[in-house]
Amino acid sequence: MEVHKELGKGFSEIIYGDALEIEFKRRGILYQREVKFQILYKGEKLSHYYFADFVIDNKIILEIKAIECLTNSHIKQTLNYLAASKIKLGLLVNFGEDSLTYKRVIL
């Protein structure tokens, strides 16, 4: 919420990610940024990867958006990321609206 309060809407996702990283460091929150996850298809590794925006404390995938509004397809995308990562909890956060919006996504 602090990042949205400070920056408002209108920036790209990478800008919000940079600001979140500063907040995480200042608050001592354990995180990894742009974590690479392998995708399997019928037991074989695909040549492309999924990159989570953030993994918080090895327990939460944080997916950030800077769009007009969140849709069911964004929730489904986050569910796919959870399945690929074997992490059970995701937060989908949208900085693109007048007020910060978020969805809690559970696998």
C-alpha cells in the first residue's frame, strides 16, 4: 500500500517492482525477485521458463500488475504460477487503478 500511496497509478510494472524491492529491504522482508521456475509438459522440461515477480519468504508468490483492472485470466495465470512453483499462496496486486487492488489466490 505504501508504494501505491507514494507513486500512485500510471507507471509500468517494473517501476512498482523496484519500489517494492526498496520497501521489502527497509522492512527486513525476505524475498527473491524474478525467480525462475521450470515448466514441465508430460514429464519433460519446456525450453522456456516462468519468472515470478517476487517470492516472499519462500511461501508467497507476488504477481504485480499495472493495468486498468484485474480479470479472471490474471487469477488463472497466478494459479498456473502457483502450480509450477509448488507454492500454495499467491497475491495478485494491481497498481493500475485509483486505489490499490489485490486478490489472494490459493492453490
